[in-house]
Amino acid sequence: MNQDISRDDLKQWEDNFRSGKSNTFLQNSLVRHDLKEVYADRHLMQAAQMCFPEEPKIGDVMAQKQSGRCWIFAALNVLRSRVIDHKGMDSSFRFSVPYLYFYDKLERANFFLERILRDRGMDKEGKIDRSLFYYPVGEGGQWYMVKDLVEKYGLVPEISMPETYHSENTQQFCSVINKIVRNGAVQLIHMMDEEKAEKELNEKKAEIMYSVYKLLCSCLGTPPSEFTYEYKDAKGEYHVLRMTPRQFADEFCECRLGDYVYVVDTPGKNRPYHRMFTLKDCGSVWGKRGTYYNLPMEEIKPLLRAQLAAGETIWFGCDCANDMDRASGIMMDRLYDYQGLFEVDYELSKEEMLDYCESGSNHDMVIAAVKETEPGHYVWKVENSWGTEVGMQGRYLMDDSYLERYAFQFVIHKKYLNEKQLSELEQDPVALPANDPMGI
């Protein structure tokens, strides 16, 4: 084929398509139906059963609505499963997602403005860093961001800061935040060009931050500094508490978040296994940084089973865009055989999928149970945050093939790691670029 697409190329391709015996049937089917509906493996779907011999206690299914808050929902679902189990709470108990979301947005705005003051919005070559301005206050997040927020601001029950229209529909709301901080950043850059004093810069930053705070309060409500919480436990006994968010977190969190390790499976030439990593300029709370411990999946799976056997659920990040059927709740590699359907071969390794943007962690959920269906092969119960209208009343089945190919990030308590793994946690983390697949 020449450099450009010629008429001869088009004629040859059309002739080839028309000569294919099944292509007319394929075309007639697909112009009217979704690809997944036409070529889902029904045998795999019918074999899946949501029944597990043992599983930790989990709460009612939640719904993140039209928002990118899955990482907060997943983290709080893990924490509340311990509360339901250890505190004897009803399955309807929920921590407030908007409370942490409020402070995440406030901290990210501060993080962005601090980077502006540090770098003037420039890259290493002294040019405007457009990637910095593209989405300065983002939606997605990581486990360690939740950890930093909880340690700084605590937690509150859902009733003390419930959902609002804008917490459940975040696109417009986030767009306005980004307008505020972008415009504020340009003002700061002009002031630095004019060599304004540090005091003036800090005053301008405080002015910008108050504008963000005002917007957050207007759209999400004002976070409580102290609250009264009345509830009945699973036995029907009445309780009333008066406390601060920090006190509530200490009382109801039931675990030290710093004892958990961010374990990832992200193979790559610059990402060797058994090493610690961090990402440059990533996070929400300024001055904090998350670390990643890279392990091969064959070492991660025993850790997952051990934590579940002890009654603890697991936060994990995966690719929900590949081989995950939203409606039926099935997560299996090759659930859709597009290669067979279109007679193409696009088999990539997990490393290649990460490096060449074929896959990556784009959704966070909770692993809630596991069972062995045949020797050495496991099926995992997944708790999602998309409501009860999809999946198996909001929950999903994931088999080993999907876990190995499309799952990338896990939060594991360090007590389940062996001595060698614990010793490797002491390494100085290697700093990777912010856009490395490890953090995506």
C-alpha cells in the first residue's frame, strides 16, 4: 500500500468485503445492534453464579450517579464493611462521600496553585505546561488520596453531609472550579512576572482559594466541624453521639490506613517487579505522596485470598472498558470475541496494553469474596458503585482471566505480606512521570 489511501485500495477493499460470505450478515446485524449484544459469549454468562461459601459482611449497593467518584466510593465501601461487621451496624450504614469529595476538590485546587507558584506553569524547557492546565482539578483518584484526606479531615456519616445535585452530577460543577483556578493561575503568573512580593502572591492565592471554597459550599453544602449522630444498630439499640469528624474516623474507621500497602501489577521495562515507586506531582494534599509496590499477579492473588479469608474486603482498580458486561455483571477475558468476529489479531501483553494505551485502571471497586471453582482457578465477587439497576443487583462476577489481564491496583494490609515483601517496602521509591501507566 502507498502512503495515501488510493481509489484502487478502496475498490480492492470493497471487493474483498462483498466477496466474504458472512460479511453481509455481519453488516446487517451490526448496523442495528450493539457489538456486545451480538457477540457476547452466552455460555460464559450462563455459567456465572453469584453464590459464595464465605464472604465478609458488606453494605447495601451504592450509586455514584453521573460522577467520577468511584475511588472514594470503593474506599468507603471497604471501611464501612468493617464498621458493619465490628460495630454491629445495619447494612444501610454509609459514610458521607460528599464530605471527602468536598475536601478533595479544595485540596486539589491548592495543589494546582502551589505548583503554579513553584513552576510558574512552565515545563522544563520554560514553555507553558499545557498538560498542567488541561484539567487542573480532576475527578479520578487513588487509594492514598482517600487515606490522606481521612487522616487530615476525618469522616462523617452520610446523614451529616448527604448527596446533592452537584455531588451526583459533577461535570458542570467541576468545569466551573477549573475556570476559577485556571484564571487564578494566570493572575499569579502575571504577578510573578511583575516580581510581586511573596506576601502579595499568598494573598492572591488565598483570594482564589476562597472562591473555590465558596463554590464548594454552595454546591455541596458546608462540611460539619462537629455533629450529632443518632442511629440504631443491627440489634435495634438506639445510640446518640456528639463528636468531630476526626473523632468519628478514629471511632468508626476500625483500622489504621497507614498499615495498608498500595500493591500494583504494572509490568514494564522502567517498572520492574519487587520495587517501590511514586509519581511526580500526583496527589491531592500538598506535601503528601503515594507509593506503589509493584508485584506480579501470581504473588498478588494469594494476598487477596488471605485478606478475604480474614473477613476484609479489598479496594482495587481495573479496566472496566474491556470485557466487562455492565448489564449482566460478568467480567471475563474474551467475553467478547471481536478478534473472531472481524478476523483480526490484536493480542497484546499486559505491559504492551499499558504502554500503548490499550488498557489501564479506569474504575475502582471492591473485591468482596472469592471461591475456587476448579483446582487453581478462582472466581471473585465484586461490589460496584453503579446502583442496583445493573449487574447482579449491583454486584459483579470476575474470574481469574479478567483479574490477571485487566486488574492493576489493590490495597492490601501489610500483615498479609511475607518477610521478603515487607523488607522491599523499605526501598526508596523510584519517581515516575505523572502520566506513567502505574497511576492511570
